[in-house]
Amino acid sequence: MVKNLKIAIQCCECHRVKDGAVWHEEPHRDDVAYSHGYCPTCMRNALIRFGLESNMVNQALAMAQ
Ligand SMILES: [Zn+2]
């Protein structure tokens, strides 16, 4: 078991890592456990890909904030 394991959220599409309110690119770290999700940019693209109209995407993102 690794001590002091940090948990970070990594975007499963662009692989940027969430740092507070900011998403930035960083190299993979062995002392971080990555949980995968979507950054706001890729979340928006994914919702559009799922067939939502862009105005519905804006509504969904506004509700998620
Ligand atoms: Zn992303």
C-alpha cells in the first residue's frame, strides 16, 4: 500500500488533470491515483456526440455547476 496517495481526476479524453478549478496537462505520477471523468471541454463534446443539441448541452452544464 502506498502512503499519502493523492487522488486526482483525469479527463479520459484529453488526459488533462484537474487541479482545483483548472485542468492542465501533467505527466503521469506514480503517487497519484487517477479517477477518470470529463473536463468541461470534453464533457461538452461528449454530450453533443450523444446527440444533445447545443442549447440542451448549455442547460445541462449550467445545472451541473
Ligand atoms: Zn478533456
